[in-house]
Amino acid sequence: MARSGVHEDGTRPVSRHVQVPRKPDGGGGDGGSESGDGGRGQRGHGRRRALRKHRVLRWSATTLAVLILGTAGAGYLYYQHLNGNIRKGERSSGDAKAHRSEANAAGQTPLNILLIGSDSRNSDENVELGGSRDNRGDPPRGDVQMLIHLSADRKSAAMVSIPRDTRVNIPACKDPDTGKTFPETTDIINESLARGGAGCTLATWENLTGVYIDHWMTIDFSGVVRMSDAIHGVSVCVKQNVWDHPTAAVPGGSGLKMRAGTHKVEGKQALQWLRTRHAWGSDLMRARAQHMYLNSMMRTLKGQNVFTDTPRLMDLAEAATKSLQVSEEIGTVKKLYDLGTQLKSVPTNRITSVTMPNVPDPRNDDHVVPDGTNADKLWEMLRDDVALDKNGKASSGGSTAGKKTAQPTKAPSGPDGEIGVLVRNATASSTLGPVSGRAGTLAAELVRKGFSQAAKDATTGLSEDRTLVRYPSADLEGDAQRVAKSLGIPLSSVKKSTDVSGVTLVVGADWRTGTAYPKQNEAKAGDLPGNSDAINGSDTTKCMDVYSVYRW
């Protein structure tokens, strides 16, 4: 952090050139002697000169120490001030099953951060900006939810949104602040924030996607305004004049009003842009507008060189620490700064924004659900760290490149007939019910293949998006790999887990029929589902189309 003007210990850099007053010379001319003692006089004067030099150096060192201590004190106090701004919370407060991605050949792992936009009206400022006093005091909902994925090599990034009205399974959660517990339920995803905070939303995402999420950040209305002001505005574009106002048929609206063309939005107008949905025609189009805003913001920050401009960085740090609430493991200025520099290192043409592929909810026309195969493909690309763009080198690879064809790395503890295997049916998904009998069918297949101790588990109602082979301890890893290989399950699906007591085959929603694991196509960089609404971060041509009712 030295380049930014604030060191990791909170101090500011001190000038290396300290001007020290020179002490007047008390005589002695050029150091010669007329006394006749020759060498002794010269040596005496040399000693005096050395003493003066020593006193000057000692005085200079003392002055420099005072300067350093004074500056360090001010820097440390400011650093502590910024840290004091940050509000922190528990990373996960729900029953989540996702596991960290394995490292690539260089020992690097992807980084996943969940960004949540809260509709909280629990302050005067948020009520003023949110426009609904009737909701004051209600638990906030997560109307904006976006996963920021940084590749293991930090050369590409993705921003993935799930529409707020997506019906999902929300796991059992416990509010870390009140201790209140919430049972598992099925509801739209924005309700998860009110059922245990951001940690519950994180757990919901992990169970839906299978992607391990390292951190979360939340921001409310006033935080968006504060951050926008610190950035000094972001450029956005509309194709027609837009005014998102109440109509006879649809009440409410963000109040956004601007003429066709490109405009810089700042402060309250930036919030209006991010909240607008009626004028765009749907909540899905709101996600597109948000992606355009964030892409433009990244380009703006890179253009401003904010990470090397100390005054600008301090303004942004002040705004960010006051605006964001974060999971506790990243709750310091240094760690937030490190995250920012990692994001900054990704070229804009390697940043891809997408929305989860979705279809209408058969239970409610106002809601959506994940689009089965297409959504699963997107989640698989994130889990396997496959770039969502095609602009990288083919040799760069992801954190799990080559793992699907990898060979077992550990020998089993004994013959197949001595390996105990429990088979669980977890074929239920957010869109499809469970397939009955799958545990018994696969247990019988394992017995036929020589695993005579294989047995089915009678537990019902389990849900996993993809099939896994879990094991509890290192001594059983070879056994788990042997079971996976016998059924054609990729070794990337063999996971250590404390949730099992022995080798356990968990039959997921990706294996609903047959006794041979379905062949999986290798995901390729940029090979996104067609209905993911992808936008590249370097694309400056995007413009929002305005729904006819809201044109003026």
C-alpha cells in the first residue's frame, strides 16, 4: 500500500530529505596550526570536527525520529478511523454445502465475492432516498445480488446477477445478531437477506450454484450515493428520453429522468439509475442496466488512476468504509484495498457481466426460476474457473483445468469388496422434484461392479445440483476416487467433507437416469448460454432501450 500514501501499518511515507540547519563554525580556519605542536593541533581539531559532526548527526536523527513518530501517529489514527467505519458480520449464517475450489498448478485459487444491494429504510437518509416510509423498521431485502468472480490467475473476472424475484430453496439460517432461527423454505431470493442477514444470502447462493463464496459485501441506498459522489460520476446511455415515474397502472418508480444519449450520473441520480426497472420493462433489464453502470465504473476508475492518486484514494476509502458492510474476514482497510488492487489488475476486456439464465416460474408469473441446463452450465464454468470471455490465451487455463480427465492420485485402502459406500438420493433441484429410487439403483450398480458393501441411504428431500463422492478423512480419499472412477464420475467431484462418516455417493440433479454417469462436455472459455445476456467490460456501445410508457 506504499504507493497509495498509506502504509500497511497506517503510516504515511516521510520525505527522505530532511533539511538540517548547519551549526556555525567557531573558528579554526582551514584546520592548520601555528603553535608548533603540528600533528597534535591538527588531530585535536579533527577530534573537535568529528564531535561537531557527531552532534549534528545525533540532532538530525532525533529530528527525523520526531517527524516519523508524528507522521506515523497521524497516519495510524487515520487508519484506525477508517477501520472504525467498517461494519462487519458473519460470513455464513446458513446451512451451506459448497467447498473451496482446488488450486491450479501454480497454487492459485479463484476468489468469489457476493455483492448485495439492500433496500433498507432503517435510517432517515435511506427513507428519503427510498421513498417508502411505511417500510421503515422492516427487515431489509436483497434486491440486487451479484457474484464477482476473480479467476485464479487474476487475469479475468465475471459479474453474475440473479434476479431478485428468482424462486429458490433458502436453507435454514440463524440471524447472528438476534439469534433467531429460520427454517428452510422456498421463496424468492431477495427474502434471504431478511432470514439471517447477508450470511443467509451467501448460503442460499452456495447451495444453488455449488460455488464457494469467500466474502460478502452489502450496500444500501445512501451508500450508493456516497460511493458515486466519491467516484465523481459514471457515464450511462439511454436510447430514448426516459422518465421512470408512477402511472395509473403501475405506482412507484425511481424518478430517473434524462434525455436520450450518454450522460454522467452521480449521487442520487446514480441511485435512480440502479433502482429503475419499470422504464426498462422488467427486473431482468434492471440487471443489464446495473451491469452497464459497473462496467463503466471500472473503466472510470482505471482512467482516473485512483489507486496511485493519494487524495482520490483517501476520498474513495472514506466513502467505501462508510458505505459497505462486509464479512468479518475482510473487515480491515488493508484487506479491502488488496481486493481493490486485484480487481484493478483485470483488463476491462476480460470482465464479463451476465444474468443467470432463467425461465418463468410455473407457480407464479411474476417470478422466475433457473433455466435448468443453461444455468447449470454457467455455474459449472464458475466452479471450474473457466473464463466467461474469449479474450485470454488458451494456455492460461483455470483452477481446475484438466481435472476432469485426471487419474486417481491415491491408492484405495483395500479391494473393492472391502470399501464401504453409502448412496444418497439428492436429485431434487429448484426446478425439478426428486427422482425416486435413485439411491437404490446406484447402490445395486456398485454391488454389481464388486463393491459388495454398498448400501442406499433412506434419507429423502436432499438436493445437490451435481453428483459428488464425499469422504471424511485423508485415509479414505483413495477409496472415494476408486468409487468415482468405477462409475465414470470426474475426480473434480470427489470432495473431502465433514458432513459424512464414510465414503458417500451423493447422486445429484445432473444424474436423473441410468447407471452410467452422463458424459460431461468440457466447458470452453466464452462458451456462455445464449440467454445469459453477456456484456463485455470494454464495450462502450451499450445503451438502454426505454419501455414506451416511460418515454417523454
